[in-house]
Amino acid sequence: MKKVLVVGAGAQGGPCASILARDKDVSQIVLGDIDLDLANKVKEKTKSDKVTAVKLDASKAGDIERAAEGVDVIINLVVTWFCSNIMRAALKSGAHYVDASFGEPILTQIMEKRPLEFDAEFKKAGLTALIGCGGSPGVTNVLARYICDKLDHVDGICIRDGTAALKETKEVVGTWEPDWCPERALWGYATGPTIFENGGYKKYPPFSGCEEYYFPELLDSLLIAYHQHQEAITLPRFIGKGTKNVSFKMAIDPIAGALVKLGFGGSDPIDVKGIRVVPKDVLLNLVKHPVEDFLTEDENNAKAPSRFIEPIILEIEGEKSGEDAKYTISWFYSLFANTEEKAAVYRKFGTTNIAVALPAIAGAKMCADGKTESGVIAPECLAPTKFLRMLAEMGWPVKFHEVCSKEVSIS
């Protein structure tokens, strides 16, 4: 993979450019964003001549195609409603395509068991469109496949994402500060979650399926609930093996929940003293953009303890050699477990925010190296060991804990 176009210079595009700039296999990085000043700030932060910042409007196919001239892969790290446009430009440019999150129309096409948008075109061109290859979705899907490959039959897959503060804030009253795209974060909380239940997709109201779940890494239990996430939609389609149940639960964020309950996730205009306003737009206009964390990060604050810890636990039940088996696999979403590892990540990549960008780059490398099937695929379609080995070769392996338990009867 010699030349890469990164679409988006925000909270994930900045770290992606920083990681790519340090990759010996990458000679050119085109960083495109509608905000050219932001793209230039990211370029300056990387301190790399490999990076070229360009003004790019992801809603304009011509902008993308011009920026994509001669690239091997396009990595899309902007909001999901531009995915179709960027995929179309990748096809015209003869480039592979990778994103870290996706939305319509592919979500509905998967649930309705219909052909996926551009799948036939990518196959005909011998190219890969790898969707949802970040941290979660992404690493979660690959590890699910890693476990499912050990089973003859898969009954259920449950993903539990726990986020907890490592220390009390000095502020008496906190605010909502998502560390990923605020628009996408709000969508996840406000949208009724879809899960795969008894062999079919089922939609629940937001914050349904609440339970107290114990996370060993936290030595504590958290209140978690169903959350709209792509894993529960793609895994049933691509894993197979008779899978009947797939769900995704996330620790409840009380501030986000309160905002959603008040209606700030709404897209329909409301009347406020004779002025029509969209509640969601008001909230998103006030939220701090997480790209600032990348632009202001240096080696000193990289050595500081993390504000949050986010363990993810994956439970998969099925059958192996005629016996019931249950696998539990856990890892840290951030891909590092302590302050020492966090500082080492910064020294290696120029950013500690590697959870999304690093897996996306690993997926892009596999596409460019011809290690993926053509067409539109999800991360669980990748050879899991090759993907995990690719991350290790890039300088940071995924460290996870795996346990298998099964009932044994000797008669």
C-alpha cells in the first residue's frame, strides 16, 4: 500500500494520518477535508512530508475522484451519510475502500437479506469495500470470527462494552463529551437498537434490555443496555453456522440518556418562540469536537493516566465436537491497558487514539495486499489470524484474554 487517501481530518482522520505517516510501507498520504485549515493543522501535527492536505467536500464526487487519483486505498473517516458517495468514487478511481462505520442503505439491505450496494461492482472490478473496520465495529467482529472458527455451530454472540471513569472529575457538574464523532454518538443513543433474536432482527426502544454486568477489569458491575451498533446486524449474515442470537450492550451514559429523553436527538424542527430549530443541531453546535484532543496531545499528557477505561467482553456459545461450549474473550477498546503502554503508543504513532484508525489501516493493508475477497465485506469476513498478525507487524498487537468452558459428562 503506497498511496492512501484519508477522507476526513477529524477525531479519527487526524490519528489515521499520524499512524500512516510513520508507516514505512506508505509513501504518500492525501488528507482531504472540507475544512482545509483543519487538514493543514493535522499535517503540521504529523510533521511529515508524506502528508498532503487538500480541500475536499465529501458530498461532491468530483472532489473525491480528484483527490483519489493514483491511490491504492481510500480510508473513509467522515460521517456515514457520505459512505455511498465515497464508495462510488473508489470504484471510479480503481481503489479499495475502507470505513470505520457505515449506515444506510447497507444496514437495511443486510437485515432484509438483499444484495448490498455496490457489491457486484466491487466484485467485477476485483476490489474490496471493507465496511465497519475500526475498533467496534471492527476488532470486535474479527475476534468474534476468531472464536466462531473454533466452533461447529454457533448459538449466540453477545458483546458487552463497559466504559468507566478512572477517577472522579474535579467538576461538580460534568458535561457530555463523546470521544468519537458527536453526531454518530448521538445517533447510537437516540436510535432504537436492533438485535438479532431467535433467528430474526428485532428493534427495541433506546436503553432496553438493562442489566447489571460484572466487568473483571473494573472489579465492578455496570448498568448496560442494548445499543445500536453494526455488529448485531452484520455478524448474523456473515458468520453463519446457524447463529440465532446476536446482541450488543453498552454501559449507560446518564448524561447522553437525559439529553435523548429531553428530545435533543430529534431531527424534526420544533418551534421556539416563533423560530424553527432542530434540537439535534442545537446540541451538536455546543458539544466539544474531539479532534482537539489529537491536536493538543503531546508526550507529556500522553504519559498522564487515562480518564476512562473501556473493557469489551465477547461471549459466544455454541457446539464443538458434539459438546456445548462457551467462549469468553476480553480486551481493552483503547488497545492499551496502562499508563506505560499509553505512553509507548504515543511514541510509536504520535497519538494515543489508535483504537479506530489502527484497525482501519490494517484492513486497508490487507485489501492492498490481496488478502481479502472482492466485493462489499465486513471485518468478520477477514482471516482473523492474518488481521491480528497485521496489527502486530504494524507495531501494536491486540492483547486479549480467552477462556473456554464446556460441560463434560463421563459415563
